[in-house]
Amino acid sequence: MHTSLMDLHIVRSAVWLGDQDPMGHMTNSRYSSFTDLAIMNYMGRTGALKAFRKRGWLPVIQYESFAYLRMLRYPQKFEVHTRLIGWEDTRLVFQHTFLSGGRVHAESTMIARLTGRKKLRVTADMAMEALGVTLDSPPLAPHVQALLEDLRSAAT
């Protein structure tokens, strides 16, 4: 079943014994693994994976930051809520929220771009067209705009 690009996408899981660090909480690297899984879930459910692969486009994560607010411990169940929060030029911005028991445990801001064959510059508008949708980006928060500006500056 395809879902909309702007829908909330949810991955459910639990902390496994091997996910813990010596202090007994889920390791930082597992959070990144779950956001990767959440993006693949998002792309599969929206039809983006199929549409982008057909064109030879690959998603590349350019930036990701985490705020860890509460520990997740074995065998705690949790959900990763993923939402596309906006885009500009060649970059798509996602937010991931780790929830357990109705409480936020961690949040991630992820910025991705698409690369094409022979270094094709794939824009967000091209991605929307490939998906058969016409959408304008919601306004991005000032801190996200600053991150995007930092990425633009680093690329020049």
C-alpha cells in the first residue's frame, strides 16, 4: 500500500540485548541504524524507492544529528516516527522521533539528497515529478535553514 510523501511513517521495534552499551542503554549507532531502516521503510511505502531506482537515482545521507533525551533499555519497545518535513533545491529533510510509552526518547534531523548516473544533479522538483506529485515544501524552521546553508557553503 502506497502512502503519501507527507504522511507519518512508523517503524516498531524493541531494544535487544546486543543493542546495549556497557551502561545498559541502546548504543548511539543503533539509533542511526533505525533511522536508516525508517528511511527505507518510507521510500518503499511511498513508492520512491521504485521510482528512483528506475531512474538510476540513489539516496545519500549528507547530514544527521541526534538529540538523546531519555535512555532506551533492553527489552523496551519503541517506535520510530519518520516524517518528511521539507526540501529545497537538491536536499530533502526528514525528522525521526523515537517514542516509547508516549514519551520522546530521541530525535534526529536527517538531510538527504539524490545522486544520479554520471553525476546528474537531481533536484527535489525532479523527485516530486518522478513520484507524480506536485507539492511545495512546507516552511523549514530557521535551524534547518541554517543547516542547509552550512551544507551549501561546504560544497563550494
